[in-house]
Amino acid sequence: MEEILSENSEEKADEQISFADLGLDDVTLAAISKKGFEVPSPIQVLAIPRLLNGDANVIARARTGTGKTAAFGLPLVQRLREESDHVRAVVLEPTRELAIQTCKELQSFTSGRYPRVSVVYGGASMGEQLRDLRRGVDIVVGTPGRIQDHIDRGSLKIDKIDYFILDEGDEMLDMGFVDDIENIFAAANPASRILLFSATMPPEIMKIAQKFMGEYEIVEEEGVTEEPLLIEQKYWVVRESDKVNALIRLIDMAPDFFGLVFTQTKMEADMVSRQLDEHGYQVAALHGDIPQNQREKILARFRSKKTRILVATDVAARGIDISGLSHVVNYELPFDGATYVHRIGRTGRAGSSGCAVTFVRPEEQRRRLAYLRAAVRRASKGEMVAEAVPAVEDVIKIKKERLFDDIKKRLGLKVKTVTDETASEDNIESEDKLISVDSMFEAMAENLCENNDSEKVLAAVLSIMFGKELDKSRYGSINPVRSRRDDRDRGERYSSNSDQMRIYVQLGRRDGFNPREIADYFSGLLKIPGRQVDRIDVSDSFSLVSLPTSSARLALDMAQRDSSMPHMHVDTKDSSSRRGGFRGGRFSNGERSNRFSGGRRGGRDSSRSHGGKSSRAAYSSNHARANVHTPTERNSNAGLYKKTSDDRY
């Protein structure tokens, strides 16, 4: 049995509801005032009175970022102020980050000794959690896996709890916690009051409700199902090797970039983070290999905006709830619409606007992009719009105007912006008042301008301060995307492919190479423009590239004659390279084993003589030919092939 209740928007428009109207006592109101809360959100108006009065189970539907924690936390803290000898409430969260965040929020609502709140989650010290539980806890916040661990150990007993709260219920189901949730329900007090908060209401949520909740109410904000995401959704068609350059342009175009960049793999997250760091951005990577204590530090810096860019994988980013994000960037096209919507939903929260930009490789346009756009149209009531990658000149122009306006504001000068093209000079404010300057700096200025033109001196100072920021060489070139002629076989063949050969090269991400570095390597090795190094696919241990046939043959010949070079051979699986025998779906001449065994030849692992473990001296003959340098931070000698470039990307 269920009862559905929603907010009456007309009543809300007529009068402003306060926290005092919701039934909260003076102690709780004082805690709210201390936190700076002024007006309750719609979900708080709906949920708080029902949790303070009566005993009905409640399913609350609300978007992330609309105050759900306070909606259940304030009533919980108010009702559990008395001392108890057992745990009285359990709050389940899908991720450790959300568990920590919810625990801190609940603690901020308390002003006395009780209720005592503790958090338990995987990846943290079990001993410390056991000590907290032995000392006595009233509210336990935790992830399903660690809650189950403590129940199995006997360190957490929930057979007497009064409240069972599932926060982000749809997230927990998406992450596969159904069995854990059911096991925890089985150990909980059957008479406890159950509160379930979720952004969506999938069938799985309703199954849990029917199985464990008995009679319940559903409360939800009016019109949630019809409200489109307030997110500007764009996609840029860009080659894999040009994505970092495109990302740099995006960041510099934004007035105050503060965003998440999603990658598919850990290695890619590290690579993108490293390259942005080399460009001077405040950036960090977050993925499954990051230790828990370091994760918490990274997220703390990101929340405080000391780190402006977080490059993360989907798994690592689950549960991250950061307000005020300006951008979400899909560095790789998501696999499905649900992943896309979940990613971009981290910006444009609680009625604020945001921007989502997705990088799409040329070969992904026909099928994957079309499918995703249709899914997004259904799921988010929005539309992905194509946009060209901005030209370097446009980026510098916008950046220059922003820097100039900032200087004028800091000097105390008015920024003269005229919106009406017909405005006369009388409409432009002209009275400026410079900020007061210390006499020390006045003396320095006088000294600099002595016997010199003051405007030229100021121009030189500005050049020193902002020259690097506005230098075109800061931005790498982005090769224009050519139109496809025939993509029936692979969906990724361009008009120039008829005179191209696809080759395998034993250089991959483990060697520190990304698509841009592969392009630079072959450009330096063969003395050809980087744009001729096409269709670059980089895996962990090898790469596949398309080169003009004559250049490809030269590279293969050089690799065969010079044992210090990485192993290369024709990629016979690619139908554009017929030599060697891709016939009827079968490989001939042993090429199948060559391609998929990391380049084994003659029964021996070629990495011993082709870039895997050989000494640095073995590469000396190739250094002069490929115009390369020896990097200082590489895990593999294959990194010695990295091309030297004046344009840092």
C-alpha cells in the first residue's frame, strides 16, 4: 500500500515556509542557523514534518544536491538526543565519500553529547572503527559492504534500531548492492522505521519497498519527472591524438573552469592529469589505484577549489557530490545513455546551470554518437549540440579580454562595457579611481620609467606577466577532421586511406606513450608532418597507426635493420593492408601470433631486443635518427623514443 504526496507549488508561491514551521525545536533551529541555512528546500518541506510526526515508512524522491541529507538528518538528530546503550539508526550510503560526507553533516547538526555519530567504510582502519563501536554509537553511517562485515563480526548489532535509512537508493542498486542490502535488512529490527531516498524510482526500488517496507508514503517534488537538466550539452569531433589540446582550449575559454574530466581507464586519467599539470593547471587524478587516505586529501582540495580540475574514472567518481561545478567533460564517449546522464548530472545541480562537453572521435559519429544522442534526448530532456573546436586565435582573444578586465578591476578602473551598439560616449563611464599604491612601488615605477617611454615600460611588464599565458605556442595544433569516404567495414576509414598502410608498433601506455607522443615519434623518425600519422589506437603494450604506404615501408625497414628500435609489423587484420594475408577472416604467415603476443618472433619475446628491457645504450643509434631525448621519468626504456618538441601539449 502506498500514498503519493507532492509539493503544492501554489501554496509555496503564496507564502514562504521557514524551518520553524516544520516542527523543529529550538536546539535544532540553532544548529541550522549556525550552518547558515535560511529557507528549507522543497524536499525538506515535504520530508521533515513526516519524519518528526507519525511512524509511516517514507520513500522520498529528489534530485541530488537538493538537501536530502538535512531532510532525514535533522529529524534524526532531534529524535535521538537521549543516551542509549545500543545503536538506534543505520544510514547506508553507496560510496565511502558519501558516507564520510553524510557523517560530517549529521555531526554538524548536533550541539550536545548525543547523538553520537560514527562512519564505517572499506579501505579504512578496521581497528579504529571497532574502537568507535565499542565506545558506543547512536547513528552508524556506512557503506553496505563494511556494514555487513561488522554485522558478521558481531561488532555491530542492528536488531534494536529505530531507523533504517537508505540514501541514494538507485545508486546502490546500480552498483550491485542488492544482496548486501537484503542481508542487512534481514539483520535489522523489523519494527524499525524505513526511509529511502532516491533520485529516480526504478522497478528495483519498488521491489525493495514491497518486500521490506510494508505500508509507505512516497513524497516527491512536483514536476521532477518533466524538468529538463539545466545543462548546456555540446560535443566536439576531435581525433584521439588531439584531445588534450582540445581540453586545454576548453579550459582556457571558460571564465572560471571548475570541473570533472571523465576517462575510461586509470592510465588515461594519469596521462591527462600529467599533461595538464605540465601546462600549469591545478589538477589531480582519481581512480581505483589511489589509496584511501590520498583520495580523501584529493577530494578535500577539490571541494575547497585548491584543485580546479579532477580527472577521474567512473568507478572512482561514484558518490562524489561537489557543488558549484562549472563543467563536466567526457574525454571518451560514454558507453550508454545512463552513464552519460549520471556523469553530466554532477553539474547544473539544484537549479543552477552547467556545461557538459563530450569529445567524439570521427569514427564514432555515425553509430555510437547517434545512439547516445537519442538516449540522451529521452533521458535528460536535453539535446547534444555539435560545436567546432575553438581556434587558437579565439581562445587567446577571450583570454586576453578576461585578463585585461581583471587587471582593470584590481586597479580600481571601470570596465567599459557597452551593450548597445548605438550608445554614445555619454553612456560610457569614464571616471576612474586608481587604487592607492605604496610609495615603494611608486619609486620603483619612477626608476623604471626614467629615460624610458612609460607606455613601453608598462607593455614590457605586461609581457613579462602574461606573455606565456597568451603565447600561441602554448596551444598545440589540432588536425582538421577529414570526411569519410567508405566506413562500411570499420566505421573509421578516411579519404586518404587508399594510400595508407596500417602497422603495429610495440610502444604503448605502459611505456608512457599516448596518441600524441606516438604521432610525434613517427613524425620525428620519418621526417613527415604529424597529420600524416593517422588513426592512432594505443593499448597498454602496443599501438596501431596508419601511415602513408611509402613512410610505413621505410619505418618497417628501419625497424628490421636497427635492433634498438621497437618491433613493428604490418597489421594484417586491417582490411586496408592486404599484404601478408588477411583472407577470409584468417591470418597467414604467423601474423596472428605476432600481433596478439606482444610482438614475439622466432619463439622469443621481442621485448628483450626491441624496447622492453634492454639497456639505454642500445638506443643511441636511433636517437640521432628520430631526434629524441632521454626523459627523466619513465618506467620503460621504450620511453626513450619520445620525440623532443618545442610545443608542449
